[in-house]
Amino acid sequence: MKQFLFLFVFALTAPFAHSQENLPTDYLTKEFHQGRREAFRALMPANSVAVVFSYPERVFSKDINYNYHGNPDLYYLAGYKEPDAILLLFKEPQGTEKYTEVLFVRERNAAREMWTGRRLGIEGAKSKLGFTTVYNGKDFNAFPIDFSKFDKIIYDKFPTDVTESNHPDNLFALLKSFKSKAGITTENEASIDLFNNITNSLREIKTPEELVLMRKTVKLSCVAHNEVMKAVGPDMSENEADGIHAYIHRHYGAEGEGYPPIVGAGANGCILHYGENNATKIDNQLLLMDVGSEYHGYSADVTRTIPANGKFTEEQKAIYQIVYDAQEEVFKLCKEGTPIQDLNKKAKEVIAAGLIKLGIITDPKDARIYYPHGCSHFLGLDVHDKGNYMGTLKENMILTVEPGIYIPANSKCDKKWWNIGVRIEDDILMLKNSYENLSAESPRKWQDIEALAKQKSTFNEMKFPKI
């Protein structure tokens, strides 16, 4: 009994082991994150300090939180993925130690780590993330920093859903302390704009290390889309199709999806951000699948629209071909120097012409009724990643190209077009004089989709007990 009590007390007081075997070996390195901090610092104005907060934990149900998803900017700059943290970056060296960065982390706690998982703590942040000046979050309040001496304090919008707490190192306390130290009563729009200008400029251009992860997350997303094309049938539910994506993502090591999957059949495919995915049968309709994995923080964003019975109707084929043609025309613009806004202009132009030819509209301006969204967005750590949308395309940017047409029931056109929703979305890496379609492994032509649908899927052979 004494031995049991000793072990129990030891578990509550001894540091929880940092080491964990069988982890992936392709995470971004501490050198990558250090390089991103140096690049950020190079864009800071003289005599400035940048302050980056973690995201808060968020409640899923009662006393259960969602799986934590950290602030992508904090991860990009520090590699830190835990809550209750602050990163300070200085343009010039500070103090007698001449430090240029300070990281405040969530304190280690053996009892809490037994319940909710390992924490890096101070020593982990030093050894694994490469920081030399690290403190626990509770030390921030007493940390000797005079924000009034800086010409610029650079920060993003503060999280708005931070829960008040008596803990001295939780995010609420850290935000409260920072505002007090910096004399902030209202967020400064100039500070927020400067932060976003810097992070937009950095994150819109992918480094070689990031491209490795982007290729991986897009490739495994394509494998998932292809498998559903083979496995789908009229009796399959939207939720089951969603589940095939999720299984394949995790089979290849993805942590999850980069956004809530959109798997909509028929009329549901005409809802741009449909998320219920609960139709029990797809029936002989089109199935629009906008699903992308998140692999080590990096999101894919791939959409394919397929016939559940393996064969497009003439009406479905006609709408599909317009969307495909719009994509093809936009691809021709995908190279360095093209104004980003031109991508959407071209997509609208092609879709308007196609809808007029089919007699669905008569005025090109009415194309927005059936194509209400933009054609492209940046892709990376966020599915709608940071970037300068009013600028021009540059080498090593990744943007989606995703035209679509959505004709819900009761639209002012012939009924034969109703409930046809088509979107085709690919992830495009910009090159100097051309582009690379990272998601080309998943077929886009209607003929190729029908051909793949004839193949058998592993999931067709799976047998489950009746419930």
C-alpha cells in the first residue's frame, strides 16, 4: 500500500515525460520557425514589438472542450501548439541579455498532464522549439517590459471568446495583463493592420518546407476523393461518403480535416456551405464533395462533383462542362504577374456565357444568381489562408481555383436544371510562367469521372453487422 501511495503522489508531482515514441518525423523543424521569426522581424519597423497570443480553448459540451486548434500565426512563428501562451518579438535586441524574442508558455503540471496530455513547458520550448528566453505564463505580469518606450506595438485582433478565470496564466489573465501594461483600452486598427500586412506577405509565399506538407495534404485528399468516386452508389448516405474521406485522411496520417466537410447530394449541393451531411440516400443525383485534409497544420481544399450512379445526365453534363471550361480558362492566367482579381473575372465571364447559351439567363449580370462566390482564395495553414488579395500572383503562392454553378429548386429557369449543383476546386501552385495543379491526381473531366466510377473500391467489399 505504501508503494502504491508513493507512486500515486509521484505521478501528481513528478514532471510528465516529454518523450513520446512513434511520432511522425515530418513536422516542421525548429529551424523553420526560427527562420519565420527572422523574416517577420525584418519587416517590423524600427523600435517596435510584436505580440502574438495563442487561441483560447473552446467548449464542445458542458465540461468537454473541442480538440484544440492553435493560432496558425503562433504556430508559424514559434511552432507552439498549446493554449495560454504569448510570443514577444522585438525589432532590436533588448536588455543586458540582448534577447530578441520571449515566449511565455503554459506551465507544466503533472496532475493536469495525466488528464489532458503532455505540455512542453519551459524546457521543452527551449529544446524542441529552439527558444532561449522562455517563461511560464504566470510570470508575464511581473515581466519587466515598458511598452510605452516602443514606437509601434504590433498585434492581431484579440480573441473575443476568452473565458474569465482566476488562473494567473490562463489566456484571460495574459490578455488582461498585456492591456494593462500597454495601456490599451481599445484595439488599435493601425497595429492590427500592420500585423496582418506582415503575416499576409510572409504566409502567402510558401517555403520549400511548407510545399512538402502542402503536396502531402493535397495528395491524400485526392486519394480520398477518388475512393469515394469508386465506392459511391445511390444507396450510400452523405455521412458515409464523408466518413470514407475521414478514414483515408487519418490512414495517411492527417490529423483531421481543414474545415467542416461539405458532402451534399442534389439540392444539398446547391447550399454553398452545407454541413449537415445527413441525407440517408444520395439517390440518382449529383454528389458535391468539398473536403480537404489537414496534415500537420496545412489544409487541402479539393471539390469534386460526381454522379451517384456513375453516369451524368445530359443536363448535369451540360452544367458540369461550363464549370470545367471556366476552370480551364482560369488556369491559363495562373502564373506570376497576373492580378488575383482577374481569376474571378475570367470565371464569371465563362460561366455567364455558358448559362446564356443554355438559356438559363439572358443577361451576363445574372450569372451571379447561380455563381455567387469568388473563384480563388489562398491556401495553407488556414483553408482561407492569409495573403494580399488585391495584389498579383507570385511564384510559390498556392490558391484554389473553384468556379461553380448552383441551381436550386424554384429558380427562374426550366425545371430540368433544378437541384443541379456543381463545383470543381483544385489547389494551384503558382510558378514563374505557369502553374502546377497539386490536386490533378483526382480526375476533373466528366469522362474520367465516369471511368473511375466503374472501378471497385475497397469499401464496396466491407461488411458490417446489421444494427
